[in-house]
Amino acid sequence: MKLIVIGVGQCGGRIADEFARVQARAMEFRRLEIILDTFAVNTDAADMASIRSIRNDYQHKILAGAGKTRGHGVAKISEMGAEIIRDDSDKIIDAMRSTSSFYESDAFLVVAGTAGGTGGGGTPVICQELKKRFDKPVYSMLVLPFEHEENTEERTIYNSALCLKATSSVADAVFLVDNQRYVRKDYSLKGNISGINRLVTEPFLNPLSAGEEKRKGNIGARLLDAGDIIQTLEGWSAISNGVIKIPFIPMPWDYGSNFRKKGGSVQRGLEAMDQALSEMSIDFNPNEAYNALFLISAPHRELSMELVKELGDHLRNYASQAIIRNGDYPRNKASIDITVMLSKIASVPRVTQIYNKASALPEVQQRRTADKKTKADLTEEAGRDVPSLI
Ligand SMILES: Nc1nc2c(ncn2[C@@H]2O[C@H](COP(=O)(O)OP(=O)(O)OP(=O)(O)O)[C@@H](O)[C@H]2O)c(=O)[nH]1
Ligand SMILES: [Mg+2]
């Protein structure tokens, strides 16, 4: 499957940059084109300076609203982000369209942090414009804020709610990434944003590659292609992978009867799938996921009908309601890598929480303004007897 990736705002731009590196690896080690082109769109010129792998020209690093913001961003005002991107949408799409591979893709992926003004406001607009102009699926990857940002930055929840609601109403599917979840799992990721970006882009490598392979030895018995992925993706979605090394020194159960030999690879496959399931990019109730897909990437000798069946059963136990698709991708590496996508997820508690908090905001803000006013009045009252200079 071939994607065009568009990052909006700083977070989106950095993740799109990481996707450009995923493509570089696909080319270097597999001679495959899976991400045909990557773009960064921003209202802030400085935000784009740290982008290293996206091509350094105005058609790939696209500055929007320069006349309005003079390249200094929209300071978290997502209504302004949306307006600027809408006003400049012809310019943005024309810049992308002028690159050679724009038309060859199977789908678009628009990435951003929901809390940002440019990314949060601009992403739904770009998704809508792409949907309007091209007959291809438009997917989005939205990064939800760290918990501490909710307390320090008033706009965090409000921008996130607006972005989630608008993007989900226009995009075909939305991959959710909860920044806080990564910190909870591995504290070393606190402040290590590029570590999170690597973790969220990595799972795309194998599912995008599997259907593009030309080498006979790398083509699966059940090939996973763009059609399977497009059929799976709908609504709120999550993706993850798990990797288990295959021992160079065989374990005792790798000897003996064929059944026992396969037992070792089934065990490793289940372990890799458990790892993937426990490291999903967002928390949700798996019984509310209605589409699922898994891809086994492993050496030929590890792949068997039994492994596919056991993994299918395992995923069925996890996501009891889901239609499950699967594929295998023979790879000459000493590891078994299971990618899992869950989609059409009906209930995501973190999104509900953001919507609820945002709905309560006008009330909280009114109370805060009233509080501020009373406090200001009290101070004034205390200074009543101090003589005035002017
Ligand atoms: N995972 C991840 N999150 C990021 C990254 N950069 C920023 N964020 C998160 O994205 C949100 C802020 O969005 P930004 O992308 O900085 O904002 P922007 O879209 O540039 O918008 P403005 O600066 O307001 O114009 C916060 O919740 C950050 O925690 C990143 O590289 N990776
Ligand atoms: Mg910014």
C-alpha cells in the first residue's frame, strides 16, 4: 500500500518526518516504495526548521498564512489555524500536487497533535479538502495531549475536542495516539518525544510493505494488500506491533516431532501478539472494536497454518465482535513480528473524557472570570486609602 503523508503543525511535521525515515528504511533494506511523499504544513517557519528527512523545498515544507502570522504561528488558537489553512488550501494542495508521485498513492494520511492551533485546527480542513478533490481514502493520525498539558494550557482540551469531532466527521479513519499512555508505560519517554514518534510510526512498515513486495520469496501465502487495509479502516482506530526474537540456538521444543517444532513458533507468535495488544496507541474496550487485522512477518520456516489459526483465535478472544482479516509476510529476519490494527472502535474513553471536559468549559471559564473579577475588586478595596500619584 502506498501512502502520501502530510504533517500539520509541529507535532504533525515531526511525525511526518519520522514517516520519511520509515520510507528510507523500506528503500534501503527492501527496495520498496510505501510512502510516496511526505509533506509538512505549518503557520510557523521556525517549527519546520527541525525537520530533517522531508525534502527541503517550499513544495514539501509548506508555510501557510505567512501574510497573517508572518511565519510566527497561531499561538494555539485553532479557529485561526483552521481559517488560515482553509484560505490557503489551494496553495497547499497545488504544492503537493506538483510533486511527481502525488497521484500514485492508495490513500492519504494527515497527522497532527490535537492540542495545537495549527495542527488541531488545520487537520480537519486538509482532510476535508482532500476528500473533496480526490477519490481516495483519507486517514488521519491524531496525537492526544499529555495530562500535564491540560492543566497548564487552557486551550488543550478545547482544541482537542474540536479537532477530534471535526476530523472524525470527514476522515475515513482516525488512528489515535495518546501521548500520556506512552509515558505511563515507559517513564523514559517523558520528554522523549522522538522516542514516541518512532514507536507510533514503526508499526506501519510491514503492513504497507507486504502488498508491495515483488520478490517471490517475500510474498505471503495470504497476501495482505491495500484492499485488506482499506476494508479494515473505519472510524476510531489503533495500531501496534510486537516483536519476538527467534533464538539462534534452538530450544529443546524446536527439536523432535513436527508438532512440537511448530509449538515453538506458535508460542513466539502468541507472545508477539500479546506484546502488540498491550502496547496499543490508545486505551479502549476491545469488545467494542468491530474490525481487526493482523499481519505475521516471519521467516518461512516459522509460518504455518497452525500459527495463523492460533493467532486468529487469540485475537478473537480479545476482540470478540470484530471481523478479523489476516496476512503473512515471509521475511528473512531472525524475529517474528505481529502487527495488529483495530478499527471501527465504538467507544474510546479518552475521547469521551475530552468531549465531556470541553463541554463543561464555558461554565468553568465563566466561573474563573467571575473569580478573577472579585479578587481584583478585593485588591482595589484594600488600596482605597493609599494616596494616588495621578
Ligand atoms: N507525540 C508527539 N507529540 C507532540 C510532538 N510535538 C508536539 N506534540 C504534542 O502536540 C501538542 C501541541 O501541538 P503542536 O504540534 O506543538 O502545535 P501546532 O500544531 O504547531 O500549533 P501552534 O503551535 O499552536 O500553531 C501537544 O499536546 C504536544 O504534547 C511530537 O513530536 N510528538
Ligand atoms: Mg506550532
